[in-house]
Amino acid sequence: MSEAALLNVKNLEAWYGESHILHGVDFSVRKGEVATLLGRNGAGKTTTLKSIMGMVAKRRGSVIYEGVETIGLSSDRIARLGIAICPEERGIFASLDVRENLLLPPKIKSGGLAIESILDLFPNLRERMSSQGTKLSGGEQQMLAIARILRTGATLLMLDEPTEGLAPVIIEQIGLTIKKLKESGFTILLVEQNFRFASTVADRYFVMEHGKIIDTFANSELSANMEKLHAYLGV
Amino acid sequence: MWGKRLNFRVWIRGAALTRRFLAETTPSLALRERAAHQPSLPMFAINTSALFGQLLVGLINGSFYALLSLGLAVIFGLLNIINFAHGALFMMGAFCAYFLLNLAGVGYWGALVLTPVIVGAFGIFLERTMLHRLANLDHLYGLLLTFGLALIIQGLFQNYFGSSGLPYAIPPELTGAQNLGFMFLPNYRAWVVVLSAIVCFATWFAIEKTSLGALLRAATENPALVRAFGVNVPRMITLAYGFGVGLAGLAGVLAAPINQVRPLMGADLIIVVFAVVVIGGMGSILGSIVTGFALGVIEGLTKYIYPEASNTVVFVVMALVLMVKPAGLFGRAS
């Protein structure tokens, strides 16, 4: 694939217990782009992110990040290579306040954002620093979940459905944030059901079905592929 | 202290027997006696030195309850294991102090530092070789494994040392007592209460107020995600088990000069400690400390008011608390 691939996923398979979820996923993410995994519920999007992160017990194939094969590594080792995840359920820790949640992920490399610039991106969090994590609104929790992976020095951010269940005005804010993060040099792998949102931020799309990538196109080819996409996503 | 309690019981029982005897033989005399003496019946006279003596015994027991249930809370939080071996490890702490003194010539103060490390290291060995294999299984497996370990460890010690106790002297710096006016306070017992309170507070502070503690709390909630942030969670879990077990070892050293060093000293204590954990709320740090000290005191008070109930009062409290708050006083409903 592309020369400048930051992440190269080849023939990735994954299982939850006995059920075979991913059946050979192939795609790559270029440095500095926003890549988006699209697909219906149960297509394997979240499992793909979790498999890249090493959070699935049984996986096979190849995931190469910056030239390092990560398929045999534990998730803490993978994280230390520079990959960070913002999970679908947001994963805000209830027994920690906002500041503790924000400062929880350890720094793994230099080059992460400073707390001040993170709070400039998410001004809502500034006043809520000592609130309990789960007392935040859904939108604030989502912002906190993104904010806390920005200071660690990770360069590939995997965001799992960051707009799920949020009000349009907050979705818009998250879209702006993703664009800003791209400008600051982060590479983003996004999982989205909300295609309208994805189309405002994504550079490339990977469509998943039954645990495989079935189609790939760039944002510029979007209008030409619209009909196909509607069929894939059932929207 | 124990002698005083026994005398007190004999005294109450004796007075009651005398009254019953009088009532059965000479009713009129009994009536006269009751009329004359009712205001100063023994039940209503407050014997301050007995009361404070029992409260102190309660505080001492409470110190052990708190140290042990705190370790159980840390372990349950991170490993999801109900560590039935805790009592046996507490006993090993006391034996470790005994061996250090008699085999290596290391005295009390050295044992106070070394024993938690040695017992903690043994705990780490148990976690690495056995417990970590149960990580994703039902509570029941951890409970069975640690219960079996407790029986094996206690059995081995009983086999070699019998069931009677080995003596361990109070360190010379802590012998003697303070006369507080209303009671005598033995220095060693005061030391146990103060040191336990300090260790409990320090542990609470480290877990609730520091960034390392935030990592521990987060790993208690969602270990997979904390690991995906780049933290070596399995190593943290191993160390946490070692720490919880080390606390049991420390409690064992503290207990050695008070109780004798006996293979079953932990087995006697651990049942009450589990009641404390349930009352405080499984896995709650603050709950285990507060409930530990409080139940010790409640037990002590019961020994003064109605000695017959002192062995059951903790379980009565447990039943009452569970009826009102099934998750325990400080527990979060899951």
C-alpha cells in the first residue's frame, strides 16, 4: 500500500471466545490523515480497533505500526509504541475526578499536548476539573475521553464512535476538534455509524461488512460512491 | 484485661444466682432485698476501668480488623479474589517475627520492617504461580484456591508447632503502662492502635489522593482500558496482592506479643474480618478501615454490657446492615 503508511493491517483475524469476529481485515492508515471505518452494527469496526490495541484475547494476522509488528504484543506494550484509544463506552472512571481522569494515562513519548492547550481545545472541562468523572454530561465525558489521550505523546488516535448519543451542537464541536487535531499532526482512525459526521472530517473511508473491509475510497470520490454507500450502510 | 472480664462475669452471675436462691427460699426477704438494693444493682453501676479496659481491647481488635480488612479490600478491588488465605498469612507474619528472633536474632523492630516484606514476597509468589491463573474466572475459584491454601499453610504449621502458642515478648521499649487516672493503658497496646491507625491512614491517602492511587482505582474499574493506556496492569496487580498480604504480615508481627504465636491465630480472626469486609462494603478502602475500628469498639462495649453476646454482635450487625444496605455501609451497589 502507501509508502507513508503509519499503520498497516494485513489479514487480521480476531475471536471473542468461540465466535470468529474478524475474517482477514486489510487496510492501512497514512501518517497525518483521518481514516474512517464505516459499516453496520456488528460489522467488526470496534473489534478492529480493539484488535489493533491488543485488547482482544485471540487474534491473528499482522498489524505493523511504524515498522514494528505488534500482533504478539500485550496492549500496554502496543500503547507505548504510540497508539491510544478512546473507547466507544468512553471509559471515564467513576471513582476518579476529571483531573485524575485527564492525568491518568502515563506519558509514553515526548510531543504530547500540554494541559493548557488541551483545555483550550475543550474549555468546558476547565471548570469541571474537580467534578467526579461520571457527573459530567455525555458530551463532556466524550471530550474528556478524547482529551486524556492527547497529552501522552501518542501519534495515532483511535476514536470509537465519538458522536454516539450526542446533541448536534456537540457533534459539531467534536468535528472541529478532530480537524484541529489533524492540523496539529495527529493521525486519526475513526469508527463511525454517523456517516454525515464522518464526511465532514474524513480523508478516506473503509467500509466493513462481516469482519472484512469490502470497499475503500477517498473523500474526493465520495459523491461517485454515494449510491453504493447507501446500500452498504442501509441508510 | 481478660482476667478482669472473667471476674466481672463471675461477679454478675454470682449476684444473679444469689438473688434467685433468695427468691426461691425466702420470698419476703427477696422482696426486701430488691427494694433496698435496686438503685445500685451491679448492672447499673458503671465500672469505668472495666469499661475502658474493654474499649481498649476493642480498639486493639479493631486495629487488627482494620489492617486485615484493608488488605482484603485492596486485593478484592484489583484481583477480584476473596482472599481466604489472609488469616494464614497473618499467622505467618507472627511466626516470621518469631523465627527472625529465635533463628536470626532479629528483634521486634527489625521484624516489624522485614516481616511485611517477607510475607509480601510469599504473597507475590502465590499470585504469580497460582492466583493469576484465575484472573478471568468466577469468584468461587479464587475463594476455593485461597481457602485450600489457608488449610494447607495452617496444617503445616500445626504439624510442626502444635496448636499451643509460642511466646513472643513485648519489646523492652514498649513494656510498662501509663496510668490515665481512670485506667491503666499498657504502652504496647497503645502502640498497636497508633501504628495501625497511621498505616491505615497512609494507605487510604496513597490510594485516594495520589496519582499512583488513581491508577489503582482506575485499574479496579477497568483494567483492560488502563492497560491500553500503556500501564503494566498485571505487574500492578501482583504488587497490590503483595502489599495487601504484607499488611496481614504486619498485623501478625503486631499481634505476636499480645496473642501468642499460634498456627490457628489467623483462622480465629479471619471470620470476623470477613464480616467486617461485608459490613464496610466489598472492596471499599475507607469502609474497611472505619468498620474495622468501629466493630472492634462495638465488640468491646458488648463485652462490658452483655459478655455472652460479644462473639455474635459482629454478625448481628452484619445481618442488620445487609438488610438495610446490601452493598455494605461504604459499598457501591453494582
